[in-house]
Amino acid sequence: MRAVVDELALTRPVGRRETMRAQLEHLSNMCDQLDFALQVVPESEGAYLARSSFSILHFAVPDLPDVVYVEQLTSAMYLDKPTDVDRYATVMDKLSAAATPPEESREIIRALLKELE
């Protein structure tokens, strides 16, 4: 799994301090997994191309095309047209380029955890 997360999503208070700490601890532990890559888009990057969250689903079966999953408040969309998928893939590439590498992102998360001690 590969994820790109806005730094503000990691620092915005949600629930109690213990909840925030548990979520950051989980992300920190996930960063140590070989099949997981997390990148953080620093706050200094400002607003970026993705105006909402989305997932690009890649399937193990080569015959199945990629699908973009966009969650909304009361529904979700699955986009499978190649032009739509390509556009989201381009946005993901730009987000990845603006984000810190996984190693630095792990350190950002661990620094945020220290702030909660």
C-alpha cells in the first residue's frame, strides 16, 4: 500500500489526545512494514491538486484495469474510464513529488508523537 497524506490531517485534533497518539503510533508502526509506503505532504507546500481524498485500486490480476475510488459524504464513485484513471494517476504522481520521501515521513510522524508525550 502506498499513501500520501497532508500533514494537516496528522496534526488536526480529532478526539482526545490519546486517540491522536494511538493513530500516530499505528501509522508509525505501519511505516516499518515492507509493503507500506507513507509520504507526508508538508504544510509548507500549501494547497495541492487533490481537492478530496481518493484511492487508486490496482489489482493483482493483470486483465483487470485500475479503478479510482472517490468517497463522498453520502456515496462513493468508482471511476474506470482510462482518461479518468490517468488524470488521478497524474495527480498522485504530483502529490508524491511534493511529499517527503517515506523515510522522512516516518520521522515526521515520530516527531509528532514526541510532541504528544
